Amino acid sequence: MEEKPGEKMAAEEWQGTWRRPGKEGDGNGEEATRYLLIGNVGPSCGVSVEALRDHLATMKVEAVVPPRESGKGKRSKRSKGGKAATYVFAAFGSATDAKVAKGKLSGDGIGDVKVMVEYAVYCPPKEKPKVSEEYVRLRAEDLGIDGLYLLKDFVSEEEERGLLSGLDESGEWKCLARRRVKHFGFEFDYSIRGVHPNKEIVAFPPCIEPITDRIAGVKEITNERFDQLTVNEYPMGVGLSPHVDTHSAFAGDILSLSLGSSAVMEFRKGEDHRRLFVPRRSLLAMTGESRLAWQHYIPHRKTDKVGAKVVKRTMRTSITFRTVRKQGGCSCPFPEQCDSQGAALPPTRMLEKSQQQQQAEAESMLEKARKFPEMEKDHVHGVYDCIAGHFSSTRFAIWPEVKRFLDGMPEHSLVGDIGCGNGKYFGAAKHCRVVGGDLSFELVQLCKNRGHEVVQLDVVRPPYRQNLFDGVISIAVLHHMSTFERRLAAMTSIVNLLRPGGLALVTVWAMEQEEVKKMKKWKKLSHGDSREGASVPVLGKDYLVPWSVPFHRPEAGEVAKQSGKVDEQKGLVVFERFYHVFERGELEYLVNYIPNVTVMRCVYDRSNWCITVRRDT
């Protein structure tokens, strides 16, 4: 019910909630509303609610509403402490009427009784989602959702007992807010709504093998192999928040085997909600449209009404079978739910809590990131100043992914190239204005000599004001940051340079290198984030990667020979550059620490991970 100004309702019709202003950012209590909280009212105060109604009758009052009993639909005559409530709420025709009444009550009181009067806020009750089906369906085909299958009695009672026992003995339970969970094959990371494909964990337990063999014989299921298993244990009354399993993380069908209890599952697509009774020991197969375009949801309650019956829930164990997407994104025909195609999926409560914790951690990390580690001084800054000319002579090709990004920028956009190197992208977008900078003094001088608008900058603290650019590119820069804190600080700075709605493209070297032979020359380092006292995730790998300058190049002079390693036999001066190579999902993990950012695209291209993000506010 939406309450409108001037619309009269009886006291029993005010089914929303009342409170003082200020808690939800709706004023400080001094701004007039058309609602009042009137205290020192009630039998123990000498003024009955009926007497107050009579007193307010001449002040254009519409309703006098006692406080609501917590969690119930009835009005309460008692406060939380068990004593009679000593306040009421009153609704008037307008804020002006309420202001007049507040003045009279504050000055005159009611008879000999002084009352306390404050402005109040009324929040109408939220409308419940419209459910298009009047009753719960018993067969998946009756829902009319393409690709949804329900296979009843998929396991016997004996198999159910064996599965519950075998799963309990295998792996390790992790306690979440209201349930326990364990993972097999790959661990599901709730902070990125997916998995790290390069981090396999404990294999499927033996008790699952007969089930996967049986699943392989179901013609409706298209996956050749399931490699990720999540086991959730839901106590009675605990359900499942509405969601679509992340498109970019998982390929093909999603299966759910219910053990121990039945439940009603609701499928949602916009305002269209359809309900299905999922019995105990049944296998639910979400394929095609049902998996990609419909959210699935189990309400948090202890019973389900199925026809005329009320079915009581008990402890329910759900086994979810998924297949991890190893490379590429999703190009399904349902972009509104597809994160690979830019859809912003609504966050779960767990994700929101994780993001809040991560944002607090991020603020602390940013402070640590201000100082340059010795690794970067010796193997990034110093090296690029030595090899600038030779490096520039090898950097002229325009990457297709960068060209795609720049071509997509609106005409007259202002684009920042953060870590511009030799400035090869300054002229790659004739319809935009591109400015930027680099930490290497020699590369900056080279760019200036070519007539580019460039400054020397530190990507962690660029000299530009925030909210400046329509677009930002940072190509092959973040992988030179030697700690998680430094990489996070750099990514945060890049996002902060964007105007709301602006886009940034960031590329980094990937662990999945196409030319594996080259990696044999790399020197593997102890991971910079595995140091003692570090409380950050250990993702990716750290290397020193050689850069060889021939003796005949001017960059191989005496100063360079003192900085690099001289190979007299090959006639080379060899420099070692620091690289942190990123694993799949690591860029998204990094972005997740930054508030108000949406990942628009993340692709693998020529041994690099390329992520495009949008600043939302």
C-alpha cells in the first residue's frame, strides 16, 4: 500500500513502520514532515490515546497510531520492556498542519500534561513481488521455462544416507552466516561469485562418482564433465537468495541434488515469478534459458504450502554440480543477466559484507602503498630509464583490444594513458584527446620530443584531479607493482580519475603465456605477498624477466653495464624487470575491493588479461 500525502487512512491501515528521522539519511529531525511522534501519552501519563485524538481533532489530524508490536501485525499497548507504551504517532494532512500542531502541543500541552513532540518518518510497507502462478507446480514442464528439468527420486533413500555420510566425512565444512558449506574440485569464492580456475582443491569424494555416472546418462544434460562441487547444508528455515550463477565463471548446465528435505524453489525473470516444488532426493537441472536468464530462489521459511498441504522442512543438503569456464567469456543471448556482456548482477548479502570488509582493508593498504619497494626501484624504475630507447624501438604495434576500447569512446572524449611508455597510443584515437604520463623520466622525454602532452607520474598518485577523464587506459603497468597493496592502490587511482560513467581498460601479463619457452628464461621469485605479517591473498606469481640490449645500442653504455649483467659471449647487457603475472580472476578480485565499480568485460588476449571497468558514481 503506497501512502500518499493527503490520503486519509484509518489507524489500522497504517501497516508500515515509523521512526525518528536521521537513521536513513532523511534529515536530522528538524525538517518538518507531516508526521509527529508524541511522547508522554498513555494511561500512566494521565493522557489516554482517546483523549489525545479528541484534542487533535481540530488540528487536521488524519490518524493517531499506537506503536507496532515488533515483528507482528498487531498494534501493541506495551513497550519492549513490558511497560505500557508512552508515545504514539500522528499523521496530518500536510507538513504545515503537523508544524502547527507541533507548536500548539509543545506550548500548551494537553490539559495539565506536558508532552514531548518530534517530527517522525513513516515508511509504507514494501509491496510483495507479484507471483504469476497462483499455486506451486509439481512438474518442471508445467512452469513453461525452457531448459528446466526435475528428475524425481534420482537417488534412493539408501543412496541418500550414503551420500550424506560420505560428504560429511570428506572435505572441510566452513561456517557461513546461517549455513555450512564445503567445496570440491574448485573452491567457490563468494567475493568474486566464482572460482580461481588455476587453484584446484580436494577432488570429488568417492561417494559422488556413481551420481556423476548416472548424470552422464541423462540426455537433457549437456555438460561433458562437472569439475566443481558445492555442498550446502541449510537448517530448517534457511533459504537461498535470488541469483543467477555467474555466466563468466561457469559454463553449461547447473545441477542441484536435494537431500534430507524438500523445498519450494521460485524462478524469477523480472516481474514473472514461478514456483516449483523440489522434493527430497530429486535432481534439478537448469539448462539453457532456465540457467542463464532466470534467477532461482528459495524463501527463508520453515514450511511450504503445496496445494492444500503444508509441508514442513527439515535440514536440507544441496549438492550443486558446475563446470568451471577455463577461458573466454559468455556470449549467450541473455545479456541482461550476463556479466560477460556487462550486466551488473545484484550483490548478495555475503558479497556486500565482504565488500565492506575489503574496503576497510583497502584504505589501510593504500597507506602502505605510498612507498616504493626496493624491488621496483631496482627492477622497474631503474631498468626502464636505462633501456628507454631500445624498449621504444620495439613498441609500435597497436593492440586490437586497446583499439577496440579507444574506438568505442565517444567523440571529443578526454582519455588518460597512465603508464604511457613511449606514447604509441596518443595518436591511436583521432576522435579523442589523449594525454598521460609515465614514471620513467627517459620515456617521458622521448614522448615530449614527439610532441605529446605528457608528464612524469606515479600511477599510485597521478597528478591529475579526480573525476577528470571520460576514459583511462593503463597498458602493461599493474604487473610491475610488486605487492597486492601497490596493485590495489594503482587500480583505485585509475578508477578515481574517471568521471561517473567513465570506462577504464587495464591490461596485465597472464600466467597463461602462449610462448611457454620464453618462461624458461624467467627467474621465479618468492611471492611478494607471502611475506611474514602479510594479510592479503597470494594470487599469481612473481618473476624477474630479462631484457637484453645489444652492445651496439647506445643504451648499452658504461652506466648501463654497471646496472645490468654483461654477457660478453653474446654481446649483450641483460636487465631484469620485475613482473607479477596475473592468474584468471585476479583482476576481478582486485576490482572487488573498490566501491562503485562494475566489471564490463574481462578477456584473455595474447598472453594478457584485459579488464574493462566502469565507474558507477
